[in-house]
Amino acid sequence: MLADVLAVMVLIHVTGPSSGMPTGACFLRIPGRIDGGGSSIYCLKSFRGRPGPGATVTDTGTMTFSLLRGTITARVEVVQRFGKDGKRARQVLHGTVVAGTRSYRNARGTISGGGTDVEVAPGQIARSDLRYRILLQ
């Protein structure tokens, strides 16, 4: 017997500049703008490496996406590989959806994706083009 499975995919496109700030809960709290409306918050908790020419930085934390129909929160790992200039980076992200509100209440699933950004100083993003796929089950 096969069980019925209903999965929903949510596509997120984060663009624009951003300025990270330390908070009591986050090493850096990095806001983002979602194309088509909404916002994201990355609460960076831990990291290995430093931005710079040819560097790789791996960090972990939580991302919360505020969307028209509610919020989705995921625990994530982000790997950023910086180019020769030490500013342009390619990001790969993966993680697990752990919470949601309103239409996404009790959300569980996965998140993956990435893209490019220009980090002019640690936590200071001049430009971003990040695409994430959230699969809710």
C-alpha cells in the first residue's frame, strides 16, 4: 500500500545589499530582501575560516523567511568560496526546516540552494543573488 504524500516547494530569491549586526542571540544577524515581497533573517551562530582571496568560510545558524502566508525557519549550513579578489563569493546552502507560522505551521522539510554575493567586509553585503528551494513535507 502506498501512502499519500503531499509536498510543497517554496522558491525564495534574496537580492540586494545587507548589513550584518551582532546581537545577543547571533554572532551576526543578517537581514535580506526577498524578491516579490517578504524578508529573510540569517542568525549566524558559528563559523570556520575568514573571508579573503581564495578563502572558504563555513558557517551555521538559522534562517527565517517572512512571507505573505507566514514564516518558515530552518537550521542551515552555508559554505562560501571567495574569488581571487576576496569579495566575490559563491554560496552553497543546505539545511532542515524546523518551524513555521500561519500557513506554514508545523512545517518540516529541507532547504537547499545558494548563489553569489559580494562581501565588502565581514557581514557587509554590497550585492546578493541567492536562490533557495524549500521542500515542505
